[in-house]
Amino acid sequence: SEQSSSTVDVVASEADVPAAVARYLSAMRLSASAVAWPALAGLDWEAAGLAVEARGARDADLVGITGCFCAVAETGTLMLCSSPESPAATSLLPETHIAVVHAGRIVAGMEEAWMLARSEFGALPRAVNFISGPSRTGDIEQTIVLGAHGPYRVHIVVVHSQPQTDS
């Protein structure tokens, strides 16, 4: 996803995600506090030295951590579907968006992403957001400006193993 100017890290399991996020935030000299989707609240953020609150983002939040419905290999695009467990604001308001993507949820192209959505949702969610790297605009004198309508930075953590099931 170089063309979308996102950065990518690959980890073995979901348990490795907090350390990967901490490494990225430290390398970028960013805040060690963040908001995350409730679905990610169970990860051991504290052990990685991070203060993570499971809630929707507010204006003052600088880092938002989300999962994603799926990712499109062709363009490096993330497909996020809004729900109470996955509030859209978490990926849109903060300056830095970190997305956790399971390798098994990476599809070839946009058609496959929509096919997956149709097969898994009875009805489409209220909002579906496609994120292809940082927000940008060329409106002003055709100069590309990052962070115009959303994050300045998008970092993707790809998790190789299957998601843990409660057994």
C-alpha cells in the first residue's frame, strides 16, 4: 500500500498488536494514549505501555485504533463498517489512525469486498467507509495537503494467525 502512503507492520498474532502499536507510536514520537474500538479492548495495551480507552473518538483524541471489515490488496484500501462496536469516528477524527487487519480478511479487489459484505450482512450497515491512506486534498492550487478531512497518518498492523475464538 505504498501508493496510499500507509505504513504496514506484520505480526504473528493478535496478542502482538499492542507491542506493534507501541513501537509505531514511539518511532513516530506520538502520544502513548489512544481510543480503540470496544472489540479491541481485551488486548493487553497496558503491558505495552499504552493507555487505551474503548470508546468513540472525541476532538482531543490524537490516536484511534480500529479493526476493519476487510482490506483490498489491489489498492491497500481498508473497508470499515460502522456499528456500536465499531464507531466510525475512531478512524476519522484522530490525526493518527491505526488499523488492525487479519490476513484472512484481505481480498483481491473492491468487487470481492462488496461480495463479502453482501454475504455477511443481512442489510448493509449505516455507514461503510473506504480508507486508502491519509486524508488528502489537492483543492488548493493542486498542492497535495495531508490530513485535510481526516487522519494525517494511517498505519496498518496485519495479524497473520486466525482470530482467537472463545472456547
